[in-house]
Amino acid sequence: MTGRDLSLHNTNTKQYMKTNKSPWSWIPTLYFAEGIPYVVAMTVAVIMYKRLGISNTDIALYTSWLYLPWVIKPFWSPFVDIIKTKRWWIVTMQLLIGAGLAGVAFLIPMPFFFQATLAVFWLIAFSSATHDIAADGFYMLALDSSEQSFFVGIRSTFYRLAMISGQGLLIILAGALEHYTGNLRLAWSITFFVLSGLFVLFFIYHRFALPRPDADSTKVGDNPKEIFREFGLTFASFFQKKGIGLAIMFMLLYRLGEAMLVKMASPFLLDTRTVGGLGLSTEQVGLVYGTVGIIALTLGGITGGIAASRKGLKYWIWPMALSITLPHLAYVYLSWALPTSFILINIAVAIEQFGYGFGFTAYMLYMIYFADGEHKTAHYAICTGFMALGMMLPGMIAGWLQDVFGYQHFFVWIMICAIPTLAVIPFLKIDKSYGKKDHLNTAP
């Protein structure tokens, strides 16, 4: 082999390694890293604040603001596409998330920890939402269509594992540290230092493990005026869609009860029986809500997907809407009966979470259905913004309502919130074939 041939061989080898790294080497870790900061902002923060003595009203109001980055994500997603590469955004956001988690760990022992950690959590949430945009875009750029189809289940699985690790294993660790150290703030500081170290490892690993696809290139050379013009037209076209008002009502109301329930579920499990809670320990909450509950949620989602693929969204919209609302009766039972059996509590939570997973399938399919068209990617991103807004606004008042009503009547109120969810269903216009397996196989 001549020197020129050797040089060409080395160049081709480097190019192959640059673009053909096995997806198995980065997809599992990438989507595990995507799930962790979301569950930290949405669930772990709630449990931590409850254990550190913050009121339910303040917990629900202020942690609900952490949804805001996901609400406004559609507004800045084009800039992630234009400025720098998706790869750059991924590794940079992972480093920032790691730094933010370390900041939370440092601030927990401070007298003003609530305000300070909330500010850092918001930055973590913003970085996490940006990481979501970049990771999902990178997934489409680094894989061909057949690989995207093959790995879609893998990425979902590892995202779910992140949920289990965050709501389950991490909470169990924090609870064990509470008992070992006898100091709640120290225990949670150590927990967040562990999380921070994990994200530093993610940053280092993905800095080398992520491929460098040619399609992942910066677009800073594009005309900024044209970019803003196209973004404006795309955004405006969403609100010109037929049935937009009804669609927005559906996206905001479908999870009305769940949006309030999810904020108070962990505080209810943790609160003492004298104030109407179940009096579980931190480790028990990690097991029942973060492990058993998430597994049931995942199984519900899988079952919902299989069901929808056979009969379609229109057939399943009513059963799924009932599934996401009626199982809230499990919390009505728990709050009135206050059972002491840990097994019974696990069963009740699993029923509610399975119903949520099954019913949420209809929500996701409807957003995909409504976003279909010329700008379906951007329009789907806008739908996810309304989805986050539908969780944020009701969640903000959940703690205040619970403080006013008490747990028993609060969960009865959650059942009443099923009425707006179900009232909008009869007016939805859905193609009978949409969601069926044959339709999904031919859909763009």
C-alpha cells in the first residue's frame, strides 16, 4: 500500500468511525440522560421540598413554573436548529445540567434554599428542554429511517428507565441517606451531588461516543430575516388549522385532573395520618410511586399503543378518556380509607398509573393527528407546548386547593375535573382509520 493509499485508508476509516458508530453505544445513554432532569424537575423536587418542610401550596405553585421551558420550547427550537450543531447542544446542555445539579446540592443547606434552588431548577429545566430538542433532532440526523424505526422502542425504554431511576431509585437513596445521616438537608445534598457526578460522566462519555453525521451541520449562514419570516409563517399556520379552538381545548383539558393529582400524590403519600396523608417514608414513596407506579404506567402505555394500532384512535378515544379519569378513584379510596397495608397502597397507585398510561396514548395520537401537514414537526412541537401548559396551569393551584379542601375532598374535586375532560370528546373530528396499524404503516 502506497503512502497515498494509506492516507486515503486512514481518512476513510476516520470518516466511517465518525458517522457509523453503533447506535447501541449512544442511544440508551442519550435517552436515559434526557429523562433524568425532567423527572428531577417535575417529581424529585416536589418530594425534596415536602421533606424539607415547604407547604403544599408553595410546592405546587412554584414547581409548576418549572413546566414553563417545555411550554415555550417551540419558540426557541428553531434556534437550536440554526446555531451550532445538535451534537454541540447535547454535550453542552449535559454539562450545564451537571453544574446546575451541583448548584442545588450546594444551596440546600442554605437558609434561603427554597428560592435559590428553585432558580437553579428553572435553569436545569431550561437546559433539559433544550437538550430534548437537540437529542430528538440528532436522533433523526444520525440514523436512517430503518434504524429510527428499530430504535424507537429502545429510546422509549431507556427514557422510562430514567423515570424509574429518578422517581424510584433516587428517592430510595435519599431516604436511606436520611436515616443514615440523620440530617435531611445533608442527605438531599449528597443525592444531588451523586446526580451531578452522573451528568459529568454523561458529558464526558457523549463527548466521544456520539457520532458526527455530516447532516448535523450549523446553519448560521442562513439569512436571519428569512429564518424569522419562515418561523412566523409556520407558527401562524398552526392557528389557521381547521378546528384549532377545539383542539386547544382538548390539549388543555384532557389531563386537567391528572395535572393537579400529580402535584399532590407524593405529598399525600408522605404526609402524616394526622393531616390526612398515608405517612409513608421517603424510601416507601420511591418504591410505590417511583417504581411500581412507573412500571404500571409503562405497561398501560404499551397496552394503549397495541390497542390503538388495532382499532384506531376514534374507536379508543372514549375508553382512553375514561381510563385517564376514572382510576383517580384509587386516591379517593386511599384518602378516605387510609389503609395501612403497603401492598394495598401499591395496588391502588398501580391501577391509577396504568389507567393514566393507557389513556395518555389517545392524547399523544391526537397531537400527532392534528399536527399532520406541511409543517408537522413544528406544529407537533407547538402541540407539546400546549400539553405542558395544560399541566402547568392546573398544577399551580393544586396545593392551594388541597390546603383548602383537605386531601379527602381534594381527590373528590379531582373526580369532578373529569367532566371538562369528557365533555370535549364528543366534538372531536377524527378519521376512523387514524391510528390503525395499516394507516400508521403508510402515514408520512
